[in-house]
Amino acid sequence: MKVHHATFLTLAVAAPVLLAACKPKDNAAASRDSAAGAVPAAATDTTARTTSAPSLTDPNIVFILDQANVADSARGKVAETKGTSADVKNFGRLMVGEHHALRLQGQQLATKLSVTPQPPAGDQSDAQAKQEMDSLQAMPKGKAWDKAYIDYEVTYHQAVLQTATKALGAAQNQELKALITKAAPVIQHHLDRALAIQKKLGT
């Protein structure tokens, strides 16, 4: 469980690279900063401006969102077969269907705009997604697996929502902005459903 949880935190922030680039200030990020001994942002504001990652381009955003949809759809497929709770199985099925649909919309828009998805410099989302998938595959089927998966999905969707917010501000193309705006309520629904299942599964 410790290995799975560590992988999970890494992916939740690093797979949607936009989160790291824009330095969100959610509670989880604040906890990680504190654990790492980070200096408060107010004390390093000038340094942060000069050393922060370059602004993301529309091709970067298309890539990040596409990778998020691919990864969550793939994990959903595992949950359909490995989940023991009906709620978890159904949630996995929802992830497969709706993230696949979101991905198709993104691909269609990218084709229409002649935008080639491009990973940001230093992106490791493929490797991180594989690491998380390997962790889920290695865990034995049972209640602990169900909880580990749902716990992951809660934090992951919180991260994706923050990514969408940051992407909305960074995107240059209005149609890309519209796609992000359209996708956000879908992601929120996923988060709400995952939170309900998490509460039902208990600790």
C-alpha cells in the first residue's frame, strides 16, 4: 500500500504536468511542500518567477489532457475486471466510456486546428502512468484494492480539475478553451462519484 500511495501522489501531480508548472496551492500540495521543507511562496516570490517552468502551449495542453484521458480510461478497464465492489466496477466502466469520449473530442479538435500534441519539456507522464498501472495490477483483488483504486481516483480527479482550471487560463485557442469548459463538469461528476464511493467503502 505504501508503494501504491507514493506512486499515486507522484502521478496525481506530475502526470498532469500543468499542475507542477503552475504550482497549485491545494491542501495536498501544501502538505507535500511542508514535508519537503519548502520555503513559503511569499518568501521566494521573485525567485519563483525567474525559475518557474515556461508557459505551456496549446500543443502541450492537448497532450496533457489526452494523456490524462488515456490513463484514466486504462485504469477503469482494470477496475471493471479487478474491482470486487459493484460501485467500483461501475465507476471503472464510467471512466472507460467517458474518458474515451473526452479523448475523442480532444483528438477531433486537434485535427481540426492542425495541432500536434507535444509533451512539455521533461514530461514523464507515460512512465508514471505505467508505474501506477503496474502497482494496481500487482495488488491482489479484494477490498483493499477497491479502496486503493478509489482513493487514487479521488485525488487524481482533484488534480485534473486543477489542471483544467490552469489550462483554461493558459490556452490561446478559443475552441480549446471551450472544450476544457465543456469537460470540466464531466470531471467534477467523476470526482463527486468517487468521493461518494470512497465514503461508502470507509477506512
